[in-house]
Amino acid sequence: MTIKKDYVRPLDLKNGRIDMGHGAGGRAAAQLIEELFLKAFDNEYLRQGNDGAVFDIPAGHKLVMATDGHVVSPLFFPGGDVGALSVHGTINDVAMCGARPLHIAASFILEEGFPLAELKRVVDSMAAASREAGVPIITGDTKVVEKGKGDGVFISTTGIGVVAHGVNVSGANARPGDVVLLSGTIGEHGVAVLSQRESLEFETTIASDTAALHTLVAAMLEASRDGVRVLRDPTRGGLATTLNEVARQSGVGMLLEEAAIPVLPQVDAACELLGLDPLYIANEGKLVAVCAPQSAAAVLAAMRAHPLGGNAVRIGTVTEDPHHFVQMATRFGGRRVVDWLSGEQLPRIC
Amino acid sequence: MTIKKDYVRPLDLKNGRIDMGHGAGGRAAAQLIEELFLKAFDNEYLRQGNDGAVFDIPAGHKLVMATDGHVVSPLFFPGGDVGALSVHGTINDVAMCGARPLHIAASFILEEGFPLAELKRVVDSMAAASREAGVPIITGDTKVVEKGKGDGVFISTTGIGVVAHGVNVSGANARPGDVVLLSGTIGEHGVAVLSQRESLEFETTIASDTAALHTLVAAMLEASRDGVRVLRDPTRGGLATTLNEVARQSGVGMLLEEAAIPVLPQVDAACELLGLDPLYIANEGKLVAVCAPQSAAAVLAAMRAHPLGGNAVRIGTVTEDPHHFVQMATRFGGRRVVDWLSGEQLPRIC
């Protein structure tokens, strides 16, 4: 009677590759989880070693749950990678509900043949993002699909958070007269990812803005707990689509000032080259806030005082409009409608 | 100035297909979400229409969070499909922590070209499973990858639940002398899925056992709140791997009675044909419980009184064993070690 008490040899994180056995739930899967995921994400919840993680929450709060799949291509881009993005994206979704993110769950779908060294890079980046944000990855799952049935790694992350008393943030809360604030320049994430596409590769110094925005949100709510009515991060579809969503959800219109919307000169140049409009390009470290008029100045000041809101600006106002149009006063003194993104301008940007 | 106020035409759920635009975050994505997902899953949380869902929880409880990716192939199989599985799987992960599942978040990764009619079938099945279980899908996300970079649909679901006072269930809690219970016959799910594989197709009347086990767990905890020490659903890797995981986690051994482990004759026959061992085959509607000796009879009776535990049996005991071996007394009077699953016996079974 012989039996392997432990793994025969450690995972080859330099030259090894994902094989179907890593997803079969047996010894190889257990080894991948222990030697890669648990080691990188290590915390008391994961150490429970169960099908889920048990945790306490502060009493009497409302909770928020948000989930996001991450299929960005390529996996690595200037300023970030799918791992960091998967942590930031879900933290931001939770934060945009006015909540303080507590925990993240991560589900990995790996493609057979994916190099373990690249997986380690992704996982280490997730671990770093999670630690920096103070939001641990407390439970997870790994599946493997055959070569040609996936694309390296897809990561679905789900976040849980708590809403402080008196906070009531929703896309449905914008009212005519409210002020629209933007936390900084737009378009960097999308342009940074596009610059790495094989079909398109171009030289640029633009890095993704990917970042966890929960401390920025906390600072804003500190400045005015009930004056912040809507929070959204303009990811897929960009600022234009996000504001259209809010306009529809709240049953209002918006009037933006084109000149007020900050865009880096390099992003402007890249967009011109590619025939894209920065208003429709994904961001991963910016937010839009709709604030009560009497709170806007305090919230804007709080944003500017935060490292992730140094370039925050007032970009427009909420209007009464039965058509729920987002309109924009252009630099040339005209006015145009800013429509939703149609079609597939930028696939797999996050 | 013209602008589409609504979608030009409704989603073609008969002959339409997923295109990259459905993942771009613009109008097409919004239409897919509204006309398919929101309609099928409809509930007050989804209607909030935000990046995440806000909900209340009963005060003073511990919470559980669990996540699971679902990549089963084929998507449809006797007794179930990826949609039902994605709801049951996550409900079960939450329930195996001794918790009452409250809510589910769902992240979809769709392949370009996937027929909308099939997606609707999957989504309707999820909706039915969720309603039947009383666990609503409260938030979600949809991404689209190019044809050949995915495989129809992958669904990652995350569940949240509450643990009642006095419940302390963990894979680390088994103690020598405890009793090992199994809720019913093993191997149906894996065999049902395998029977549909193109390379393997065989005639069988075996249907997947996929089911939500949270009400069974509730009945068991009702019978003995502190006598239920470990709960696990033997999915990937089967009963053998699950028991090995528990043995290692608890630092104990186990001794099983082969004759006590129920296997349907059709499953036995299929396994013989395929050269597989039912002990290693995935189940999606069964659970293993380790109980304190004085509680085992009451828990077993509660299982048998539940529709999903009619065939529940005592299959063995927990032993003291520094090697953490799972051993089995065979039908022939011998004794053998039941090892972990090695390698990739059954890829993409869930």
C-alpha cells in the first residue's frame, strides 16, 4: 500500500502550464490552489478552507453585492492587467452604491496551456491590488477549459460591502438642478488597452487609470453624506453612456460643458488617430457624481483633496427633460445630443 | 436632431445571436439585459438598476460568501443544464457552510455567435431554479468574447447567506468517533453529462441529480444544531476526493463501508462501461455530513424525511489516523485506501 502523502514536486511556476487536471477537483487542483492562490491571497477567511468563507459584519447596516466578469484582451497593458482590474472593478461597483467594500470572491476560468508564470503574474497583481485596497479575497473557484475554448484567463469577481447610515446613492436619485462632477481625465484605460492590441499596436505613454475608488467615495460621503445622490464609474461605454444610463434611470436630462471635461492631450491625439471619441472610452479609475446643488462645492473640494481626484471638475448640471437627453454645450458655442454608445466600438476593454 | 428613444426592434430571441456589441456596454448591452435577464430574473433588487444591489440582512448573524464558475460541456444534459447548475451549485456551497442562502450574483461570459434562443433557455432555467429555491439573483454582469475565445456561455455565480446562532460547520470539525452520512446515491450527475459528450454518446436513462440542498441542510440543522460538524457536496472529484479533503482539513482518518454506499445500477453499469469509479464522479444534488455520534441518528432521520434525502445512509466513521487516510472496508472483506482523484478524469463536468 503506497500513497502520495504530499505533492510529488512543487508546481513549476516558471515553465509549467495549466492542464485539464488543474480543473478536475482532485490533487492537481488542490495543489494549484494551495501553492498559487492561497499563498498569494493569504488571509484568515481563505484559511478556513471551506466551500465558502464565513465572516462577521458590522450590525445594522445595509449590504451591497456587485459582480463583474473580466475578459480584457490583452491580459497585460500599460498601467495594469486583468488581475488588478478584476479587484478594482468590483471594489468600484460596490463603492458606486455608496458602500464600503469588505470582501471579494474570485472565480477563475483558465484555458488549458496557459503558462503558470503568466497566471502567477495575474494572481500576484490581484493580491497586491487587494492588499493595497484593504479588501481581502476571501473565497474562490477555479475551472479549466480546453485550449481554444477560453482565452488565457477570465476572472469574475464579486464584492460585498456595507452602506453607512444616511447614505442613499442610486442612479435613480438625480434631480433637476443637481450638479454633475467628474473625478478626473477620461479615456486613458481604453486607449492604453487598445495600444496593445496586435492589430493596432501604437506607441503611447498613456497608462490605464485602473484604481480602487472606495477611499475617494468615502472622502466624498464624509464631505456630504446625503448630498451625494448618484455615483457611477464610467467603464464600458464611457462617460457618455454612463450619463445616459443615469438620465434614463432618474428620468431627467443633463447639460454638459464640453470645455469642462478633461482629456489628456495624448488621449486626444490617440483618439483622433483611431477615429474614437473619448466620451465613449472606458475608464477604470474615474467616477461621476451627481450632487445636490448645496453640497457640490464641498464634495468637489473633498475630491480634489484626494490623490485620485486631483483633477476633479464640475462638468454640468441635471435638467428637466422628458426625453432624458444628455446634451452638451460645445466649445464652439453650439449644443449637441450625446447619445448612448451604439454597437461594439471597443470590445473586451475590461 | 434625431435620436432613438428606444430600441429599434426587440431582441430576436428565436434566430438572433450574441454579437460583440452585446458586451460593449452600450445600447445593445442594455437591451440584452432588459429584454432577457431582467425579464427572466425580475425582482426588487435588480430593479434598483445600479452597479450592485443593496439589501438588508437579519441582524447579528455571521455571513457566508461562496463563488463557483460553471463551464459544463455540453450546456444541456439529462436532468439539467448550465443555468440550473449555476444556481444549485452556489446555493449548495453556501448551504455547506451551514448557512441559509439569501441572494445570488451572476456573471455571464458569452461567446460571440451564441444563439439567443439557447441563452434564453439557460436564463429561463436559472430563473426557475432561483425561484424554486427562493434565492433571487439580485445583480449580474455580462461580457462577450470573440468566437473561438469562449464556449457558448460560462456562468460564475456568487452566493451570500446567513449562519444561524449555534451552527458551526466546517471541514475542519470532524473528530474521531464521528459518523459519516451520505444523502443518497452517487454518480448520476457525472454520468448524465458524460452520456452527452460527442465523443462518447451513449444511451442512458440516468439524469443529473442537480438540486438545491439548502432546505435539506436546514432540516438537518433543525434536528441537531450543534451535532452537524461537517457538510460538503461531493462535486468535482466525487465522494472520494471530498472525504479526503475533509480528512486532511480535520487531521483525521475515515473508514467507509463499501456496501453502504448507494449507487444506482444504471450508474454502476455506465461506470463499468467507461472504466470509471463512481466514488470519483461528480454529484450536484448530494451531500456528505460528519455528525457527532450522539446526533447521527436524529440527523439521519431528518435527512430521510426530506425529499432530497430519502436514500440517506450512514457510510462510515471518522478515525484517528496521522496519515489522514480514507480507507474502505470492501464488499469482499478487505480494506483499501481511497485516494484523491489524480489527473483529469472528468473535465468540465460542472
